[in-house]
Amino acid sequence: MAKQSKSKTKRKTSAWFQRHANDPHVRQARKEGKRSRAAFKLTEILNHYKLLQRKTHVIVDLGCAPGSWSDELAQRTGEGGLVIGVDLLEMQPLAGVHFIQGDFTESATLACVDELLAGRRVDMVVSDMSPEMSGNKLVDQARTIGLNDVALDFAVNYLREGGHLLLKSFMGEGFDTFKREMGGWFASVKVVKPAASRKSSSEIYLLGQQFRR
Ligand SMILES: C[S@@+](CC[C@H](N)C(=O)[O-])C[C@H]1O[C@@H](n2cnc3c(N)ncnc32)[C@H](O)[C@@H]1O
């Protein structure tokens, strides 16, 4: 693949900063003390589909750093609930969130989650995991679908009957096949593009409701 010139990269970076600075969700996140603008994507989906309204929930948040989703999830689960967040990166502690630093594709990380769950079934699995982008669309898409597969596999093994799975994906090679596969496990699977997700991004979310074995 052709290398980009330094000035092209510089232009792209400054365009990103410009867009970031002008983004109303970024400003709102700062104002409300949220860790990232991603929080608005989750709240919009949860509110629209009336999810997590009952108080005690067991939730696993995959790819949770810096923590805006986990923070929101911890506020939606009452006493006796449990929120477990997993990420490759470090995360500043959050009240009500059990954080595990590790690669979720590795069995040692899954074993830590399993231990924390101590046999409890999960009400909702959310995954905002996205791979480090290589710049090669095919490679990045394959990695994304790989992470989606791992999240679905976990959900299938740990969700309670009637539980939900929300995960981030990208439109592209393998997406339709993955969505069909997910459809085999849930009463409904919806493709959701929240308003806070940039229109210019091919990122979308898949929401599987009512897990059935
Ligand atoms: C878009 S960020 C998540 C933002 C988060 N939902 C929030 O609201 O703060 C995606 C995260 O996925 C994590 N990630 C990517 N691959 C992962 C893996 N294999 N295991 C665990 N975390 C992973 C990245 O480290 C990154 O922090």
C-alpha cells in the first residue's frame, strides 16, 4: 500500500481535531463530566428500546475503557447488581464497576470474568470493542468481525434466557453473515445507528433482544 505523505497525515489529524472540537456530543460529554462522547450512543439505545429498566442487573461491558458506558451501566443497576468491564487498556476506577484489564480474546481474561460471575447468568452483554485500525480496510473489517464473534460466543454461553446483546460492528465484508448468525440466537436483531455515532463512520450497532437457547 502507498505511504501517505507527512503533510497529508498532518492535514487529516488537524481535520480530526477540528471535527472533535466542534462536535456537540464532545462538548456535552465534557459539560456533564462523562468520560467520553460514546456514553450518548449507549443511553440513546437503552432509552429507545427501554432496556435495563428493572433495577438489579448483571452486565458485562467488553472494551469498556475509558469507561463512559460502564459508568452509565453502573447507574442502571441497583444493589445486588453487578457490572464487569473488560479492556486491554487501563481504566481509572469507577464506583460499582469491577474492572478486568486483559485481552478478551484470551482465555485467561474470560476465566477472570467467569470467576467474578460466580455462576450468575448475565442480563446484558455490551461490546464497544474495536480493533486497533491498521488502515487496511479488509484487515480491519476481519478483525472487527473477529471481535464480534468472540462477544457473541460469550453471550451465547453466559446470557440468561431473555437477555440482550449490544455490540459495535462495521458495515462491510462478513457483516451480513455475522448478523444472520446472531439472528439464530435472539428473537430480534436490529441494526442501530445512534445519533451520536458520526454519520461519516461506517460504525453501527447490532442489538439482539430476547436471547433464546
Ligand atoms: C471505542 S473504545 C470503548 C469506549 C467505551 N465504550 C466507553 O464508553 O468509554 C474501544 C475499546 O475496545 C478495547 N478493545 C479492543 N480490543 C479489545 C480486546 N481484544 N479485549 C479487550 N478490549 C479490547 C480498546 O482497548 C478500546 O478501549
